[in-house]
Amino acid sequence: MKLAQEIGLEIGETGGIRVNEYMQTTDPDIYAVGDCVEVLNWITGRKVLAPYGDLANLQGCVAGENAASENCVTFPETIQTEICKVFDYAAGSTGLSESNAKRLGYDDVVTVINVSPDKPAFMEGKLLVTKLVADKKTGKVLGAQCIGPGNVNRQIAQWAMAIQGHLAVEDVVNAALPYAPPLSLAIDHGIAAAHILQNKMKERMKGISCAEVHRKVTSGETPFLIDIRQPEEFEQMRPGIGETFMPLGAFRKRLYELPQDKEKEIICYCKISLRGYETVFVLE
């Protein structure tokens, strides 16, 4: 960066070298790529630093071809897709996170979390936890994050293409993805996450984060908390925050235990919230 400044190249507001779509600096005879340049974000249109190895290589191809052929190709904007591996877990992200979306002016952001395996249990499926972020006004997918010992790479790749294709949640729920039991679920983990988001956007269900539950409990609010897990699960781990234990199999027989106040907030949960989701529909 010091060299760029010394030779008079313009530095952008992010601290990276300013380049145009041809990867050309403010000196038309100099091209720059990689960690030292700033590029446009595909979703927001704002300049960002995106120091990723794959982008550096793609930018290098663009710069090289343009230097040899007088600016004939362009580098598209980035959605800042990334992934890493830590021991047996992988973690990936693409597009905007919930906090970034709100910070950048999306005032009607809707999110969901899906916890399910990457393939069937009989094929030794491994767990994935995916969070999706969308703009409720347009239905467009804004971002996705995924973590787990399962195939995180596939999930992040799917969502990266959905975002770059300007797809809405409604476009994703019936996506024609490859399926075979050794490789994926019949309803892919990502498509299942899209269905959950679709249901939430259509107000068929309401979700709540563990952080929000913690805030309610610690601030003195008293929602009626229902632990819908099996007895052995309850014995292994208990939140101890005033929850009522009502296993899903016995739930319909114990409806009389629910608050008589129809305005009382009821929060249902299980291990990964699938049974909690089912319980909500029983209540409705």
C-alpha cells in the first residue's frame, strides 16, 4: 500500500487501492488485484475489502487479459463468500449477516435457523446449522451462514449462487438440486431452511432466538416456556429457567396445563426446534 501511495495511485475509502471494473488503477498503465484493492459489494453497491484467495485469482485473470487485450473483460462485484475448517467443523458465510443487513439500511430483515443433517442418518449424515437472512419486502435472499461437521461447502455454494442470481425465497423452495441418499436428503438441508423462512415470511409461524429468550427471562418477563423433548433428553440437560416439561407425545393430553390467559406468551422448544415447531401448530 505504501508503494501504491508513493507512485500516486488513489486509495479508496476502505483503505484499498481504487480500481475500476477492469482492475485498472487511477494510472491506466497499472492494474492491481488481490488483498490490496477495494471492490464493489454485489448486494449493497458499496466498496469493500475482500481479501480472498479465489477472488485474487479471478481478478488476476481479468487484469492479465485486459493488460494484454485493451480492457476486454470485467470483474463482477463480490458477495464476500468465505469458508474455513476448524478441526472437524467447517464454517461458511455468504452475503450479508443479519447485523450487517440492518446496519446497511434493510429495515425489514427476517431470519431463520435450520438444524438438520446433510444426508440421511442411515448414510451417516452429519449435522448442519444454517442461518438464512432475507429482505421481507422483496423476498430476496440477502445472506446465509452455515456451520457443522456436515457438508457446509455445498450449502454455502448453493446460497452464494442464489444471491448472485437475485433469487427470492419462493424461487429456492422448489430448486432442482441433485439427490441421492449417500449425498443428500430428499428435501435438501438448504431447501428445508428456505421452507422455514417461507413459513415465517408468510406469518405461518413466529420464531425467537435464544438471545431474546435470555433477555426476557433476565429482565423479569415471564413467558410460558414449554420443553417438548423426551424425558431422557430433559434429564441430560435442563435450562433451569422456569420451563414446563411437556413431552411432545403427551402434549395433547396436557393442554389443560397451559395458561388460561389467551394473551400469555408461549415459547416452545426442543433440541433443534423441529418438535417446537410442530407444537406451535398444535396450539394454533
